[in-house]
Amino acid sequence: MNFHSAYDQGFARVAACTSQVHIGDPASNVTGIIETVRELDGRGVAIAVFPELCLTGYNIDDLLLQDVVLDATLDAVETLRAASTGLLPVIVVGAPLRHGNRLYNCAVVVHRGRVLGVVPKSYLPNYREFYEKRHFAAAAGLPGVSTVRLQRVASGLPGPEASGPGSTVPFGTRLLFRAVDLPGLTFHVEICEDLWVPVSPGAEAALAGATVELNLSGSPITVGRSRERHRLCADASAKQLQAYVYAAAGPGESSTDLSWDGQTMIYECGELLAKTPRFDPEPGYCLADVDLDALRQERMRQGSFDDNRLALRAKDNRLALGISDNTAPMDEAARGGADAWGDIPFTLDPPRTDIGLERAISRFPFVPNDPELLEQDCYEAYNIQVYGLRRRLEALGGSKVVIGVSGGLDSTHALLVAAKAMDQAGRPRSDILAFTMPGFATTDHTKNNALALCQAMGIPCEILDIRPTATRMLKEMGHPAGDGEPVYDVTFENVQAGLRYDFLFRIANQRGGIVLGTGDLSELALGWCTFGVGDQMSHYNVNPGVPKTLIQHLIRWCISSNQFDEATDAVLESVLGTEISPELVPARPGEQIQSTQAKIGPYELQDFTLFHLLRKGLRPSRIVFMSHHAWADVEAGAWPPGFRPEDRNQYSLAHIKEWTRLFLRRFVGNQFKRSTLPNGPKVVAGGSLSPRGDWRMPSDAVANAWLADLETVPEE
């Protein structure tokens, strides 16, 4: 395996293409298609999809029934077949083909000198501007797998048949094309209207094992149709847990009564990966690397996907859907009738070198780069937290909230949630009892931020200095710090962290309240919390489902959406500019204050790892591969709104590997802290670490397997 190879990492590069149409002139059309395919071959593309009827033109009306056009179409298929011999991409083009007494609107699948199969269109539109039934027969109702004789097209196989008058190839709507040397790449083809029907051929194919669906479309453009195409492709890819590759007719199509925009797009599980500009007079393409490993993981995790397949088979034998690895060979499938699926294996032989990654990898998977999406996510996340706390307080009959406020991100945001929960419940903010508890390393900056924030919000805040009690405890324990010696070990830190929550719990008993936890999802993943009577424990926590990289955006959103007044916003801006620190170890003269990220790694990297481990279950080596593509170049890719240039970082492969190793060790070794978590709402789709929810793991697990996989990553 080459670590830097996208194909070895479980990706497949696909392209959706437009072509220059010469009306009724297959020879000219195929020449342009071959030029594009040669360019895509140089870019390492596995599958290239062209529009419906691109060999003749879609909008040519009764010319489709002319023998001269149909014979020229077969000659064009032969030209394409011969030209494909030394090329990497599987080429899928649209062509009118005769079969028996009828004409069919077909997709022809060509690869390395062979026609792998022909897929006819199942459902023909005959409404609005479409009148396909005038010329074509619908494939719906035909056997899903049979054969067709392609006169004038050589087989591309060795032996006597290669020089014969024509080749016999698989024909049908239930053909699955499977790459034998690229696990997970199984594709199916449907044509335009097939996507618009209630139960599409692509939906059945997905249940049968297709991970990539290709759609050749001749769809003309009218106002609003582009949005409709996007919606259908997005929905199909999301429901079918697959990649959806769509190519519509474009330049050169007859504009007698219609117009064409050449729209192409690639979706994966509802997410748009790539698209081309529309109304371009020149042919073009979009391409993207489809994540086959992630698709496999999604289907494995979403058990209802396979349950759907089994239920359909049980209910209706007509929809007897196998899975691709167990489908019948061609001869057996042909005997199986309309219900069988034909398995067509082919050898892709993709490049196993570094061809880059044609896919946007978000640096912050928990934080959208699009400003509108980020605003929507922040609105929902904040209100999920507010609703959860409000409901818990209602269930307890009006308890007060006791919270420690440090002036850092997490406790600041928890205080904002608590204030809004009180506002919505019609209760005074004075029912929030805030305490700032300076320890041996607390700075005036953070303490003053905590006090100023509470004052601006009308929340009573008391200063409870824990140093005398901590000193006495350390002395009673026989710890050198109890006698003033600068021994700043983990005991020294946890005495302070534990005392803060010990005080909060006893104050809650005394004053009729509940302790509100503030620790976030990232800290839980890394075990960066004091177990027992410490910041790992509370009566209720509003932040356990929120990663560190999102919390700062939630606070920014509270400012931009005017959740509070200007005085509060001014303090929030100060909090956002503060270094993340536990403030437990005093800085020696000339030293900087204690930095959390220097100890456990940059949260932006660790949150990246957390998302792909928790949400997608990917191997550590794969996560590092993606992280490197996301973080190697500060100038590449988009940044979320509000990110200052001076805060933008980049990391080498060696540093990413180093911090990933630390993440894995801490993540596995600190499960016992997560196994006893208090209640708190799940917030992000990336998942939570609640032992009652998304993550259940033995507390005595070991990280050896993950660490071994990580060691396959090179240093550069």
C-alpha cells in the first residue's frame, strides 16, 4: 500500500462530463468524447460519465429512426471501444441501439477495449417537452439481465470472436459493474427519467450493492429545473448511501424548441462534491474522489439499509435483491429472469501513486465553511442546549443553577445557555448562582472576564478563593506544595480542580440548586477532565455534545445574533481572544501561562480526528491521510467565517501523526471517565460520547490495534 495514493486509501475518482454535440453525427461526437477521456486518463479518473444520447444528440427527433444514424452510432461505439484499450477510465456514453424489433435509449459501458454492457432506459417520459415513446421502447418489464448483439462492434476479446461481425454483450437494467481490484467500487447506471420515478432503478441497485450510481441525462433546462435536479441527486445519494454522478446534455444540442445548460454534479450521501458551470459553450467536466470506505461504513452502521433490502425481498419476489459480492455470474443471471442481478467484474488497474485528492476536506468537520450553514448550525446547537437545560429544571421543580465561571470558553458558553434557559422559563437570572474560584495560577484577566460577564448579564457572582483550602489539603497529604515548594504535578493540579467542584456540589446542597457542568466533547474525548468530584461530574452538563472548535463559533453567534446586550458582547469578545488554559500551574518568571493545547495537542487537529473516528469509524492511517490534505497548506481550501489570518495554522505529516498517536492513547485510556458521564444533550451529527448513546466501549480496552495501524503512516 502507498500511503499517499488516493486509490490505496479507498477513494475512487469519478467524472461527470458534457460533450460537444454534432446533431446526428456520431463520428464527430465520439471524437470529442475520446479527447475528453484521454485528458481524464491523465488525471487518474476511474469512471467518466457522458450525457444521454451523446453519440447522436438527444433532441434530434425522427432522425433517431434513420438507419444511417443508427449504423453510424454502432461505428462510433466501435471507435470508442478501440480507443479505450490503453485508457484507465470506464467510459459510459448514451446511444440509441436496436434490439429485436425496437429501439432503446441506452447507456454503453466501455473499458479497456471491451463493451462491458449496455443498460437501456427503464422509464420513458412522454409529457411536457418529452416525447420519447415516439421512438423508444421502455426497458421496464424486460428481463433485468439478457444479452444484445452489437453489429459492427468487435468484442475486444482474444480468439475468433474478436474478428467477427459483431459482439454479444450483457444487456439489461440490472447490471452491476464491479471493480475486482478496488474493493467497494460497484456501479450501476440509470438514465434521466429513471431518477424521477417513485422507485428508481438506482434505489434497487443500491440495495443490491451499488455504491456509485451514474445518471446519463438529456434533460433540457427550464426555470427551476436545476434546483430540482440538485434536490433529486442529493436525496438519492443520501437515502441510498452512495455517490450519485449526474451528467446532463449541453453544448450543441438542437435549440429548436428547447435550451440546454450542460449541468453536471457529483453527490455523496447528500453532500455536493463537485459541479460544473452551466451554460458553458464549451464541453467540460467536474470530478471528485468518492470515499468508498466511508460509504461502506455508513451502510454497516445504518442497519436499516440492509433491513430494507431484506424486507423488500420478503414482501415481493420481483424485488429479490442480492448483494454484489454474491450475485450470479452472467450465464446464471440470464437464466434467473427479471429478478436476477448480473455481476460484471472488470479490472480497473488504477494508479497506486500520489495523484493528489480531488475532494474538499474540511479542516473543521464540526464547523461548516458556509456562513449560512454555520449560522443555522449555531442556532440549532444553542437552542438544543437551552431546551435541554430548561426541561431538566422544569422536571426538578425549579431548582437554581450553580455554576463555576472561569472566564474561559466552556464556562462562558454554559453561562450563556443558562441565562437563556432562565429567560425562556420566565425566571430571574438571579436564580443562577455563579462562582469564580481563583487558584494558584488564575490570572487577573480571566477572573475579571468572569466577574464582568456576570455583572453585564445580571447574574450574581461570588469570589471563592480555593487556595487556602488547597494548601491545607496538600499539606495534610504530605505534598511538598503544601509547604510552598514548587512541585506542580498532577496531584497539585487535581487538588484544585477537585476542590472547585467539591465546593459547587456542597453549595448546591446548601442553596437548593444543581451543579451545571461545562466540560465539552473534545475534553471528554481526550480525558482532559478530573474524575470523580471534578469537572468530569455535575448534576447536568450542557456542553458534552459540543466540540471545542464549535464553541467559539457559538459564542460568536450569540454576539452576531444579538442574544444579549452590548456590554455582554464586549466581554465575550475578550473571552474569545484568551489562550485556552486550565490555569492550574503557576508560570515561572519569563514563562508563558500553562497551555492546554501544548499538552494534549491542537484542538483543531484533535477534533478532526475525533469526528472521523466517532462519526465514520475510519482507520487512524486514513484519518491522518485526510488530515494532512486538510492541514498541510494554510493557503489551500476554505476557512470558516470569523477566522482571523493570524489564527490560521498548518501542520506537517509528522506533527499530525504525533498528535494522532497522543489522541488514540488518551481516547482509549480515558473511557472510564466517559462511562460515568452525567446527562447532557447530543448536539452535533458527528456524534456524542455518552455511554447511553452514541459511544459504548469497555473501560479496559487497549489502543494497540489503532496504534499499529498508525505506524504504517510515513514521516513525510
